[in-house]
Amino acid sequence: MTLPRILAALAVVGLACGGEPPADDTARDLSLVPAESVATLSDAPAEGAPAPTGTPTTQPAAPVTPPPAQRPASVTRVAAEGSVMMLAANDTLTSRHNKRGETVTATLSADVKDAGGRTVIPAGALFVGTITDIAPAESPGGQGRMVITYTTVEFGGQSYAVAARTDSLPTYMKGRGVTGGDAAKVGAATAVGAAAGAIIGKDAKGAVIGGVVGAAAGVGIAAATRDVDILLNAGSPVRLVLTAPFSITVRA
């Protein structure tokens, strides 16, 4: 027998006994079951509700660091006009052997720097120039001439034009002694003296005396007219002064 039929039979018996049929507990209980909710759930807080506390999910932006300033690839260094440069002559020069137009060299003794103390031309740089004038003294007591003009400087595997004047050269004078030409002058004077002595003295003794006197006079003539050379020794200090600014470009 099924449950409904049992319940119906019980109801009939109850009625027969004069009582009311028992309440259907099952029906009552089923009526208490809430209907299935179809409302959409939301995680958003209700309007007016306080905002939730806690660590925010969005991190603050990191500070932006500007890129480092780029250094220039190269800089220019300038030695000002009037800068003094001390050189050492590499060769011995003399008016007896050297001629105008010959190439000469000298080595820089100390760095040449710019206004900021940075080296523009390093010590050891090679200066190249020419002899623009050279001549011995024409007589003892006279002064010879020697002029050197430096136009190029070489260092670091490069050659640069340079404008400078030679401010000082420690030259000195040296006599050549009696040369062949001077000996000819002595001989001529001796012959003239001998001839004059022979005529005046009318004998050989007069010729000898005249020859001696003539020779002495010839030596005096040679000494007075002999050349006196001007010399510059190797290693001598040469002082240059820039007549125009000198600049180079180097890596920073």
C-alpha cells in the first residue's frame, strides 16, 4: 500500500472516531522550504557601506630616473697666443757647414698647457723648421747671423702646423783660423815685402828683412779679414713664442 492510501485510511478512521484528520506535517514542512533564489550575487559593497580596508591591489608607480647626461665625444684644447715653449736643439749648426733652407729639428722640453692646466703639446714633441738665414761675421769682433723658423710640431703620430717665432738662440762666435785664402794673403804680403826690402836695402839682407816684415803684415791682414763663424750646439735651449693660438681636438 502506498503512503497516500495509508494516510487516506487513517483519515477515514479518524473521522470515524470523531476526530479531525491530523495535519500533514510533510506538507507543512515542504511549505517551509524557501524558493530557489534567482537573485544575482554581487561582491560590490552596498551603497553607503564603508570601503573595505586592506592592502590595495594596485602598486604605486616607481619614480622615473632621468637618463645620465651624455659626455661629449671630443673636446678642444687651446694654447693661447704668447705661450712660451722651451726646446732643445737636436743638431749642432754652424755657418761654416750649414746653409740657408736646410731642415732642422728640436725637442720640446716641457708640456705646453691651456688656461685650465690641460696639456696641449706634450713634452718630447718634435718641432721641425728650416734655417731661414745664416752667415758668419765678416771680420773679428763682428756678429754672424742665424735665424731658424719652426713651422711644424709632431706628436701622437700626427703632424700639426704651428705659428711661432724664435725668441732666443744661445749662439756664439768662433774664428776659423788661417784658411787657404788667408795663407795666400800672407804669401802675397811676404813677396811684396821682400821685393820692397830688396829695392830699399839693395841686397839680399834687405830682401829677407822686407820679407819678414811683409809676412807679419800679411798675417795681420789675414787676421783682420778672416771669417768668424756663428755656432749653435746640439742640446742648446731654444725659446719659442706662439704668434697664434694652437689648438687640438682630443677624446673626452
